[in-house]
Amino acid sequence: MNRPFQPVYLFADSQLLFWQSGDGPFIQTLTQSFPKEDIRAAYIGASNGDEPVFYEMFEAAMRLADIQNCRHITSAYSAEEKQFLKSSDVILLAGGSVLQGWKVLEKSGMQDVIRERREKGAVLIGISAGAIQLGLTAKDEENVLELLRIVPLCIAVHDEQKEWKTLKELTGRPGALFTGIGIPSGGGMVYHPDHTIEALRKPLIEISDGQQNLIFPVNGD
């Protein structure tokens, strides 16, 4: 089913999957306009080596949103998994190693399917490494990686103890004409279809042209 563009959700960690906001679980609001009986939710665990315990956490979060039709899309990426991903309404990119997960997304072709589903109105959720992968770029020990670029920002997560050192390096490179967003532990961000940014639970740090600003959530804990 094709829908208008949906917001993209970037979480520093898994806390927001179980956050109680307003009248109930925040996760319910992500698909409130979708027909409940036919929602398919895909979990991509490449960044954490497809650890089953994290998929079980995903299933538990989806149950809070009354979503029962879930599937773990593994790094093996079978034909059945690909078919499920190509028809998914919700796609979650898990946390772990940005580089490890990105190599799988590139080699398998999952990255193209994720972009296609975005165009057709799927809800995308990135947790930790997954949130970074939905953005523009990241830095490993030697290289700067070009990522999914669905969110046109450089994303960093739970790096507040290091004062967002890597994010500052990326946004400060010569020719780096993009904005960086730091999402602190327990916090999240919504990138809306109109290109506006919403902070969830915790203030976001915005770095652009060497300047730093805070983006405050409308509602905290």
C-alpha cells in the first residue's frame, strides 16, 4: 500500500520503544493512521549480528502498538525476508556497529529496499547505529561513510559524555555543508515530512557552521 511520506524516528537507544507518552505508549502514535489489521513490521538486526534477544524486544514493542505481523530480516537476507521487507509498513534498523550494519545493507541491497519503502509511505525507525545509518554520514577509524541519506543531517547518538566530539569533527570538515544533530541517551528525534525536527524527551544538540544550539522537546518525561 502506498501512503504519503511518514515521519522518520531516530532514537538514541531502545528506551523510547517503551516510553509512555500522553494517553499511552508512544509507539502507538507511529502507525495510528494505518489500518491495524494489516500492518507489517520488519526488524533489521545487521548492526548487532542478528542477536535474537533484541528482536524479541522489538516484538514486545510492536505488541504495544497492536502490531502482530513481525519478521526478523537477518543478514542472510533470504528471498522470503526480502519479500517481507518490500511490503513492510514499519522498518526498524537496530543498534550495534554502524560499520558492520552498513556493510550488510550495502552488500545485500537492503538499502535500496529501505529507500523504496520510504517513498511508499513506510514508517522508518532507527535505534542508535540505525539512527546514524538513516542520516548522511558517519566516521569509522579510517574513513567517512556515506549512508542512507534519508534524513539530510549528520546524526550522532549518546555521545554527550565526549561532548559530541565526532559530530563536531564531521560537521567541521572542509566542505561539510550540513547540519549535525546529537541525540542524548534516552532521547529521540522526529524528522517530519515537511523537514522540521522535533525533539523527544531530551533536548537535541544542533551543530551548524561551528555554532551550537539546543532543540527542546515540547514534552519531556
